[in-house]
Amino acid sequence: MVESLRKEEPCSLPEGIRGSRGMMVGTLVSKTETTFVLKVEKIAKVSKGNKAENPACVVGKELTMALWPKSRLAEQHKKTLAGLKAGDRVSVEPFHFGGDTLSVVEELKKVE
């Protein structure tokens, strides 16, 4: 069963995360087939090419993320997301390409 995104989902990204490339760990709050809301626990890694001024500004916040259809792992990400449920702890590698959503490019997996 697919849960709908919560009405109070974040509508904009903090300035400090814009241009971000890196890894985050957090808890899945809600999801659709191709998007989800993640409550960020920590920034696990800042990648080469990161342009975000303050990636850590999102720790403790809920962020909307979308599967990036151009990712070489897009189909795998869809399967992974389908198997996740609210409350699952996940590791994700989102990039900010513009707008108010982060795009899952590489990693998306459940962690213990």
C-alpha cells in the first residue's frame, strides 16, 4: 500500500543545502511511488562537486526527495522504495539539481 505524502510536507529547501551532493541517513516519514519524505539524522558524506554552503543545516528536518529518472539505478531505486515503509532507516545519496526537491542519484538502501 502506498502512503500519500503528508500535507505538512516541506515546501522549500533551506538555502544551506542548495547545490548539495552527498550522503544522508534518516528515517522514512512517508512515500509515494517515486517520492518520499526523509527526516534527516545525519550527513554521512559530502561528495566532490558539492556546492551547498551548509549541508548540516538539514539535520533534524524533513526533506522531500524524488527518484531521479535519469539515474542508471532508477529501476533499482523504484524497487527499493516500494519495499520501504514509514519508520525505516535509510541511507540515501541525493543531489540538488534545482527547485525544492532533492533527487536520488546513486544510493538508496535500508540500514539497520
